[in-house]
Amino acid sequence: GESVGLHLPTLSVQEGDNSIINCAYSNSASDYFIWYKQESGKGPQFIIDIRSNMDKRQGQRVTVLLNKTVKHLSLQIAATQPGDSAVYFCAENILTGGGNKLTFGTGTQLKVEL
Amino acid sequence: DGGITQSPKYLFRKEGQNVTLSCEQNLNHDAMYWYRQDPGQGLRLIYYSQIVNDFQKGDIAEGYSVSREKKESFPLTVTSAQKNPTAFYLCASRETEKVYQPQHFGDGTRLSIL
């Protein structure tokens, strides 16, 4: 079946460096993608999203890039801070007869070293 | 503040017992979702509801039941038929007036077996 997966299960970066978290998706019908941040013991928190008709979208310190040719999504975090330490999930949205459904990747643990 | 409230935060179930997890939202969202998260894994969809008095099975609905009698509430019952219920359960909701809207999550209920 179709799935969303992440290339790197754990990413360690130095404080102040930029972080790049990658995600591969396999369903060409996916039309909307979302990045979530999950801290320990809490629910996922929305970070940024992008529609399939866009290649890039920027937020505050975060940028999402979408490459539909190779079905690849990335999240870039600028000037990574200790508070960015968390698990990051990408999710792909598919519109079905039952409504919008999200499929989540397994997540990448981001560790920020001081 | 608007948000999604899940209760209780921790729940213990005895063998053969049904337990109900609460999810309440005051975001005026039509769509609500229940996910299960196991350690080191992504979220898997249990049930979802696009509108009051209607709900659909997700990918892993066996052993679970839901109701949607009010727009604000979407309780999940973990029945005795669910043989491996230990997990972190997450509730989410989404605005449906626009197609491309992210799901927003509560802070979860952790269910364990006694």
C-alpha cells in the first residue's frame, strides 16, 4: 500500500545550525502535506503545510520544500534552538469519499546539542 | 482558549473491561479523528467523523467503537475485544469549510493494562 516514510530516524545538530528533515511519500494522488512537531508526552503540533501545486513555503524559521518529481518533502529549520528538540512527522493528505485522510510517517527525532 | 481536551491523561484497563476516552473540542470543527500511536511509530487512524451522527472506520477500527452525538464530543471506547490496547491515543479535529486545513491535536491519553 501507499506509505509515507522518513529517511533518518534520528538527527543531531548543534545549536545555531540549520536542520533538514526529509520525508518520502509514494502516493501520487496526495495533494496536501503537513509537518508536525511532537514533544514527549504531548500531541503533535502543527508547524507548516504545503499544497501539491507549490514547491516551497516559508514560515517563521521553517521552510518546507516539495519535489513532486521524486515524491520528496523536506523541512528546514533555521538556527536550530534547544526548544526544537522533538520528533517531527510528515503527513500526506488524500481526499477520499469519506473525506480528507492523513497518512503519517514514522517520525524523525531531532536532538539539539548545546 | 480554543482547543482540544482529552481526558484522562492516564488510564488503566483491567482484563475484559471496556474503557472510554474522552475528547472535547471548542474549535467549532465538524471533523474529528482518533489515532493510536505506538512507541517509535507514526499515527494510525482508528475512526473519524465528518459530521454529527456519522462516523467511518479507519485503518485499525477492530476492537474500538465511537459515537458522535454532539459536534464538540467524540468519545472512543476501547473494548475487551482489543487484545493489545496499550498505546498513546490521540484525538484531532479539523475545519471542513476549506479543503486544505490541518488537523489539530489534543495532548493524548496513555492507556495501559493492569
